[in-house]
Amino acid sequence: MHLSITRRCLGLGLAVALLHAALAMADDAADKKEDGEEKSDAAVAARLAEEKEMKARFGYSFNDVQNHLVLIECEGIKGRSAGSGFVAFMDGKPYLFTNQHIIMGAEQISFKTASGHAVQPLGVELSARRDIARLPLPLDYDALAVSGELAVDDPIAVFGNSEGGGVATELYGKVNGVGSDRIEVSADFVPGNSGSPVLNLDKQVIGIASYIRWKSDDKKGEEIRRFCYRLDDVEWRPVNWKKYNDAYGKPYRETEMLIDAIFEIIGTWYSDPSSRIPASSCPAGELRYWSDEHNQMVNKIEKMLDKGSCTQVELDRINRKIRTDLIDSAETLSGICETRARTVRMFSSKQRDLTGFLDSEFESLAIRLEAVSMVVKQYGKKLEHYNYFRFK
């Protein structure tokens, strides 16, 4: 007897994990919602009040420092990006300061002050350990002063490029914590503000806005912390920028692109393991090969659907074959992630002139690839018990 068959939808992987988390918190959510909203509103009000109080203590504003602020535009294999920088004196000379992560991997970079004047650096020096670059400038540049004197609760101002959009921002806050190489601040800066100067009441630079760390807690909600690297006691290394960037910056961005592509694949694949994966989303050759193999399997599945009917024996055979193919896809993708993680580690371990910042970035990318590999393996195990086709 032949019975009509239909495709069964799959909701596994991240979707299931999120669902389980949502169900586990459902009972508490109703009780906590009102209290959470009140706390959130109170936190926003407190932050705005603090910002207003700190701003009132400053005797200068954005207009007084705009000639020292630099808007940075980059173009590379990941497309266009932007960030901030500033001009400050160090060792008696003017430099353009920014984060290494802003310019790393860029094929073209342009610099102009917030007041619209082009800036032409004479070279590149990188911090040996911190995410900072300084670019020497002609001696006639006017610049900000740098200070290493700061303390917790000191008022600070952060002026920069809002989310890379070319829109100047003027943010105020205080120093929340002081470390040997970085400080934590309350000023509400965003990713595009990376590279902005952190200024004290005397219009001196005490740090460079560098990164944001998010932390989620069931009781406290989402906590956002903002960190800035200090500019004092920095070991600088002059580099041949083109050679350094070609050797390390571009592989760094290419690995980022690979991880982005894998996350895009997972987002599509987890919602439906037999969905097609566009080859254009796979920048690396091994991913394109995986995509081609996977899409060939999808074509076979659709031909089975076109058949429209089968016996129970045929249905069982079809489902076994599909399970095998899907599990193989998961194992192959997991292997790609593991292999690339090993390659990244091996690459960075052999580079003696790699800065500490970029070395730690390569290690972070390897850890992310290993984590993705583990998640994909878990997904493959879920597919072992799945019947893709069933009778209507």
C-alpha cells in the first residue's frame, strides 16, 4: 500500500535551547516583570542624573576639542567600517591615537578631524600589549596633553564618532575603576566610539575608549561595562604597516568573516536542517564545498517529496538515509571549525613580531571556533533520532 508522505518541520538546536530557557523562567517572569521595569527606569534616571551632574563640572565642550578629534573610515574585505581617534602629545611629539582593531585588516584608511581637516600620518606604531595604535604626525600639529593621574570617581568626558556614523558624540560620566593598564568608566559610549579620547576636567587624555563587555544575570538583568586603555607606560613597536597588515591584519579579518559565515549557516540550518545554504555566504573554500555537498542532499530530499507516496518500508529507508546525511553534514561542519581553530593557533604561535593584542584576538577566535564546533556536534546528536518524513 502506498501512502502520501509529508515533510516534518524541525525545531531543534538553538531554538530548543532558547525555548527551554524561556519555559524555565516563565513562572518567575510575571512576578519579576513589574519590579524589573521599575529597576530599569530607576537605573536610567540615575545614569542621566549622573551625566548631567558630571557635565556641569566641565569648563569646555566638544567645540573646544573638535580639532583634536579624528573620524576614521576604513574599507577592506569585510566592507566599510568606521571608528574614532584623536591627536595628542607623547614624548614631546604629536601622534594620532586609535585602537588597533579599528584599522587592522583595512585596505584603505582615511582620517579627518571632526572639524573637517584631513590628517596624514607618517607611519604606524603599535602597543606591544594593549589595543592601541599611535601614528606619528608632522611636528606642527596642535594636540591634547596626556596624563597618567586619575582616581576612582573622577569626572570624565568621551568625545567621538557615534557608532561609526560620522556623528559627533559628547558623553560624560566618571571613573568606576582603575587598573594598571586600563580603566572602567560609566560614560555611555557605544562601539563606534572606540578610539575616542577619555578626558579629565583639565582637558587631558587619561585613556582611550576601547571595548564594551556585556554580562547577563537572571537577577540583575543585563549589565554593560565599558573599558578604556591607559596611555601611560606603554611599550611601542614601529611596524611596516603594509607588511604587518597583509601578514596579520587580513588573516584576522578573514577568520572573523569565516566565523560570521558559520553563524549565518547555523541560523538557517537550525531552523530547517534540509534548507539550502547559499554558497555566497561561505567565504572559505571548505565552507563552499560543504555547502555544495549539503545542497545536493537537499535536492535529493525534494525529489523524494515530489514522489509524493511510498510504503512504510520505503519511508523508513528514506528517513535512515536522511539522518545519515544530516549527521555527516554536522560532523563535517564541526570538523571544519576544529581544523580552522588549530590552524589559527598554529599561525599565531609562529609569529614573533605579532603584538600581544592581536595574539589574544587570534586565541579568542580559536576559542569561538571550538565552541561552535561543540554546538554543531550536539546538533548532530539530536538529528540521530529524527524522522524527517512521515505519512499524512
